[in-house]
Amino acid sequence: MERDDIRIEQVRIGELEDFAHSAIARTKDGQLLPITMQRAVAHAHNPYADPNDVGLLVAYQGEACVGYFGIMPVLLRSQGELHKVHWFSTWYVSPRLRGKALGSRLMQAALELNQDYLIVGSGPARKVCRRFGFLERVGLHYFVLDPSGMQRLNLVRLVNRFWRKVLHLLGVKVSIDNRFTRAFAALLAPLTRPIFYHWLWRSVRDDFLTVQTKEVQTLSDKLTDLAWRAPEVGLVRGVEAINWMLTYPWVVEPGESATGDLDFYFSDVRPVFKNIAVEIYTPQDRRLLGFAVFSLSTVDGKLTLKVLDHGFVDPADRKYVLAVAVHYARERYADRIELPSHLADSLGGGLLRSLLLVRKSRTYQAHPKSEDSPLAQAWPEFSFAYPDGDMPFS
């Protein structure tokens, strides 16, 4: 049953920074914070947003925030034209008001803005979206590279997999991952990770030594014309969007956030969070081949290197991205590497690939504002990429 003491207010992109200052000042211990300062500043500088775009919906009970809903404008390329669509970036309801239809009310308020929407959400979020008529499909496959090999070689996981299949016939659910699998991995990973990193590095070392790399704060405008992420039908991330991400991160490291002690729920501070932009050259004549962008962050207690944007004059040169990624991951002793499918193919089909790579999928949902909207027309042919939407920011 909906509560009649709840009101939902809109915050426009141009108002976000002032709103964040005010919200931080009045949010008390134990109350929800609807947006962090760094997110507000970042959204305010979105190159694809207008000041009048609604960037945040906030649900209030009295003067206290009890839920919020983030909306991020992005660009869709379809039929040779660019169209603004909107990505859901946050969606949260206070635990004490769960089951009171507040999440649905926030969704309804977003849909009443009459915009094309995209979302990648958790299982519960997808269920709500289905009730609102969202289209859905598994739009992207990518890989997690586990340099410890414990995703494949964990004997406790293998036993759990066997019993799950047996007990499934009896209607009994068994979790593959539990404290025993984690304890086994914690015991063996320090022994296996150096071995597999050595093996992995040998497989890409020649590619890495063939080129020179240079870390940069932001990408140069001269990279704009490279043959890179430019789908016929899909989301567009130009150099301006990548530099926006590099300049205005949503997550910061300890001591850098004014809101680290407040209750925001989504990622605000992590022990490690760093974006790494690299230009790649030929060593002889310093000819620019392309670029790659990575993020290094602590996710669920694991140091994770994500391969984000990359582009090259010659698309065949993107093989160097995996080599540079392994270099950074090995140097920092990362627990895992997330990478797009086409880069995973650089490992070939041998034993190294079968032991270290785990295939993952991402389910997308869409809510076109009308049957003939740009998103509705593009959806059947939509091409997804790993750094689409808000993924690179978190």
C-alpha cells in the first residue's frame, strides 16, 4: 500500500551541486544521503546532459530522504543520428519502507518524464522493471580472468557443483560458494597466483615489449578520429565522455570524500580506486597507435583491474590492450581482470584460457517512451559494449 506522507521531488542536472551541498549539511546520522558530492559534481559536467535534464528523483518523508533514483543522460547512435537516452544509475529505498511500493513510485515518477530508458540492475530490480513493461535481453558477454585459477581449480567448488546437481533433483538448493570454498581459495591462491601470472605474462610479453606506453591524465583531442568504439546502433562514448570519467570519478579513495561516513549505500569510498589512461606508440618513431583506459579498484575485497575504453588507428593493434592490462595487473598483483570478449580471444583456445577465464553475462532492460522512439527502433539491433552506461564509473 502506498503511503500518502511520501513526496517525490525532482532535481535537475544544473541544480545538483547546490542540492548536494544542502543535502550533506542537513543529513543526520542514520539518515539516507541521496547523492554524494563527487557524484553531483560529475553529473553536473556530463557532456551529454543539459542543465534542465532531471538527474535525480528524491523521495522524502517529512524532511528525511527515504529513497532516491539517479538518471544519467547518454547518447544513442541509430540510423546515422545521435539521440539522447537515459541510463538509471541509482535506485534505492530505505529498508524500513521496503514493501511499501516506494520503489515502484520512484520508477513511475521516472517514466512520467517520458524519456527513453536503459538499465542494468540486480535480480530484484529486474523484476520490478518487468512489471513496468521493460524489454529485456542478455545483451553482453564478457570475461573475468582469475590469475589464481581458483574459479576453476578450487576442489571444494567442484565438490559443491557435484552435490548441487545431485540435490537439485530432490529440490534442495546448494550454494557453490561458501566459507569453505573461500577458505580453500585463500589458502592456495598465494601459491598459484605467482605461477599463473608468470605463465600469463609470458604469453603476452612479446606484444608488450613491441610498443611503448605513456600514462596521461586525459586523452588528447587528436584521438577523436581513431577507428574505435563507434557502433552503428548502440551507445556512443566519445573522447569527451572518457575524459569526463577520468576527470570526475564517482568513487574516491579514503580521505577524499566529504560523505564517506554518511549512508549513501552505493560506492562512495574504496581502499583503492584509480583510473589509468594510456597512450600506445611504436618505439622507433613514436607513432601513435591508439589508447587504452583501465580502472583499478577494490571490489568485494578483491583488487580488480577493468579494461574499459580502447581505440586504435588499425583495429588489429587492439591486441596490445591485453598485454598492457596484464602488465598493470601483474605489477599491482590484482586478484582479477575484467575484459571484453574480443580481448579474451587474444589468449587463444589453450589451457591458459580454459583455466583462468570465466565467462559472464550482463542483462539489459529498456523502456522506450513510445513504439516509434529512437530506443524502440534501435533495440532489436542494439550493440552493447563493456563500458556502456555507468559501468566505468563504479
